[in-house]
Amino acid sequence: MADERARYFRRLRRLRRSARRWSVVGAGFAGAAAILTPYAGLGLPDAAWAAAAGGSLVLAGWRWADLRRASAQPAPPATDPALAAQRSRARLLAAVESAPGGRAALTEVRRQRGRFALRGSAAAAAWDRLDQASATLNGLSPRLTGMGGSAVLEAAVAEESLRDLAHRVAGVEKALRFAPPDAKPSLTEAHRDLTHQLNEGVSAYERLVAAAASYVAEDGRLSATHPSVSRLTEASDLLRGVASGLAEVRTMTPDPMRAAS
């Protein structure tokens, strides 16, 4: 993987810099100890200089050993640029989808890209109808529970198939532009059949959306009164009763100012 290869070389550079740094530090402490010890004789400061020099040199030796072991390992193979680009694109899409509203934005971009590929084609009108029906079904899908949930899954599979069929129609139309004269009759017939299948499929999808809307509407009409209306009526009656009780209490309580007079 490209990340593993880059990580391998970063580790080598990090070990090389660390080994050089500790080598310089150890050499500096060793030189200071070698120069300052003869002037002042052996004492506690000289022991500190010597300990610092020894510790730095040991650390430098360990770092050089780690560098030799890491360099002896073969570097990971280079990744195919196309595969690396695909992985980068997947990571970018995942990051965009994780953002608020990112999934909806990507869906809209894909829809517009598909619509742009069909410009001027006989499948463009069917594609627009399918877009409108799909958006309507997406708004109804949260309320399609129970048996309605299976219809949503069937609609998703059918939509994908119809979009693929629309691109097939557009592909045949492009081939008709440069096809030889002897191949045009068969391609024209194929284009006519595919277009007919696409229009029939989109009409069936629209009928499914209409049926889903009927299901949602009838599911909400199971009772003569919506539950929210009943709750609001009960709350109104409760508040009206409390208000009447407070009014009765007020009329039964004597007024202190009137009693004093």
C-alpha cells in the first residue's frame, strides 16, 4: 500500500535524524568532559559530564542499530497509481458522506452527472420522470412500515435497473451516429425496443409510487379522528375545567377589603 511505503521511508528518516542528533550530543558531552576534567581534576561535575556523554553515546549506538535493522527490511512495493487514486477517492467520498448533509449532496451530484450524460437522448425524459418519482418515494419511505417496507426495497432495485437501461438507450443512440448503413436497421430496432422497455418501466415505477402514497394515506385514515386532534381536545377540556375550578374558588372566597368595610 502507498501508505505503508510512505510510512516505511518516514520511519527511516526519523531514525536517521535521531541517530545523528544523539551522535552530535554524545560527541559534544564527551569533548567537554575530555577538555574540562584536566583543568579542575576529577569531581562531581566531571562525573555528570561523563555520565551525560556515555548516555548520549549509548543512545546514539541504539539508534544507529535500529536504523540498520530497519534499512535491512525491504521497502513495501509501490502501489499502482490507478489503485492509489481509487483509494484516495474512496476516502474523500467517505469523509464527505460523514459530514452533515454530505450524503444528500453526493446523491444530487451523481444524479446531475447521470442526467448530463443523457442530454439530447430519448431517455432524458424518462430519466426526469424517474427522478421525480424517486424523490416522492423517498419522502414516503419513512411511513411505509410493515408490508410497505418490502415495496421500498423492490423499488430501489427497479430504480437501479431502470437507470442502467436509460444509459443503454443513450449508448445505442451514440452508436447509431457512426454505424455503417447495413448495421443501422438492427440498431434502430434495438433502440426502439429499449426505449419502449424504459418507458414502460418508468410508468410501472410511477404506479408503484402512487400505490405507496395510497398506502400512506389510508394508513393515516384508520380512525375518524387523528390522534393529535384527540390529544389536543383532551388538553383543551382539561385546561377549561381547571379555569372553571379557579373561577369557582375565586367567587367563594370573601374579599378582605369588602369584609373590613
